[in-house]
Amino acid sequence: MESLNPTFRRLLNKVDNISHIYTDKAHCHMMRHACGYYLMNQGYNTREIQDFLGHRFPQTH
């Protein structure tokens, strides 16, 4: 497993307690996708989400 900042690991553990995901398999990229999915469901358009997540090119996701 990738080495995570202890603070981020504690955050993943809290998320696990609330959502019942398996934090031993959770990783930063999964959280990034979850954030994008949430924003999309809140009505943000794809370009806004890409900008927020730091994508340099519109083709990347």
C-alpha cells in the first residue's frame, strides 16, 4: 500500500467508520474520484470539476 500521511490515514479511517468502505484498499485517487462524482451530482459541469481537481487538459479525467 502507498505510504499515506498519518492525518490523511485518520481521515480515511473516519470515512470507513461512516461509509463502511475498506480503507485498506482506499487511496488518494479513489477519494479524488469520489469528490468529482459528488460535485457532478451537485450540478457542477465537467470543466469546473476538472479545474477544481487540477487537470491541465480537458481530455484528461
